[in-house]
Amino acid sequence: MLHLRLITPAGDVVMCDVAREAGDELIHGLRALDLDRTGSIAVGDIGLLGIVRAGALTLLAQKWFWASRRERTAKAGGS
């Protein structure tokens, strides 16, 4: 099983567990939607030790990244 975390450009967080066999097809579909460029895709192996801690750090980093990006966009639009 794989644990997938997706952050959309709007800042929505989507998390799901996916059978390893379906992972490639799912990620390919998300990339076809350009979500790897306009959002964020993170995949972790559920069997890895510390997945919860790593997942929390990943989400915090992604939240910071998108907040910074929105702030830069707002400043650029307001000048």
C-alpha cells in the first residue's frame, strides 16, 4: 500500500491509501492534470517506520510553500 497526499492549487489536501499496483496509474493521471506543477504530490510507503512524522513534516512544508506563493502572488498583483 502507498499513502498519497495531494495539495491542490486552492490549498485543499487530499489523502488516500492506494494499492501499490494502482499507484503508477493514479500518479500518471494526476500529472496529466498538471497537479505536480500547480499543486503538490507526495507518496509514501505505508510500511516505512515514521510515516506519520514524515507525513506531518511534508504537510507543514507544503503548507508553508503554498502560503509563501500566495503571498508573493498577492504582492505582485497589488503593486
